Amino acid sequence: MTTLIYGAVFALSVAVLVPAVDASTRTGSENFPHIDSSVQFPETKARIVRHTFRLHLPQGSRAISQLKISVPAGLTVRDDISISDDSGQKIDTKVSVNSNQVILTFSQPLSPENTIKITMNKVIISGVSNAWMYQLTATLVGDNTDILLGIARVRSYQ
């Protein structure tokens, strides 16, 4: 009986010492533009909504000259899009929208140490999903290739 108790105590001790989650920061990612947040308004299952993304350009990152947003199937995005910096000042941007992609070309490249807010107004929902996944890619100044910034997940609640 004591062997069973000692075995149980040993097993519980080992289980407590093993971490449940192993998380670490990616080296080099602190100087790379990334998506801070994404939100839908209203958060209900409305047919016409507003989707907003916040994109952070940290100090040490390169400037962005163009941003491409892949629109998920089941959504229709209009050219009613506004882009502003963290102070609320509008950013002069050429907006091009086709069936599955939004292209934002900035008249002046977005500089580091800045956060921008991209608001897509009057997004029409024709599909069914609890979460819409937008893929964001950017063209950095000095590059001709698109760099994946991440996936913006916009949730809707009932």
C-alpha cells in the first residue's frame, strides 16, 4: 500500500513540474510589422458590417509602400475604406478592390514606429462563418516581393 502511495506522490510531483505551455518569443519578430488586432462591428450576425484591423510597424522595421488584403469567400468588400494613423489622422491611400483582394497603395510609405488602423466599411456578409480570415501581405520599401504579415481573424458573435 505504501508503494502505491509513494508512486502516486512521485507521479503528481512530476506532473506539477512539467509546464503546461511552452511559449517563447520569435527572435527577430520584434522588428517586423504585425497585426495587433481585428474587430467586427456590430459583433452580431448582421449582413452589413465594418471590419477594422490595427497594423503595428515597430521601431527598426522597414517602411511599407503597399498592403494587400485577401478577402475570404463569403464576404464582399466595397471601396469604402479608411486608413488612419494612431493619432487619427487620415493617410492618403489609393484603394483598389476586386472580388477577392484589396490593394492599398500609400502615397508616402508607412514609416516605422507607427500604428495604422484600416477600416473597411459596408462589408457584405453572404456566407456563413463565426470567424473570417483575412490574409495581409505587404510590400516593403526596397523590395518587389510580397511579405506575409499574418492572418487577421475577425469573429462575429450571435
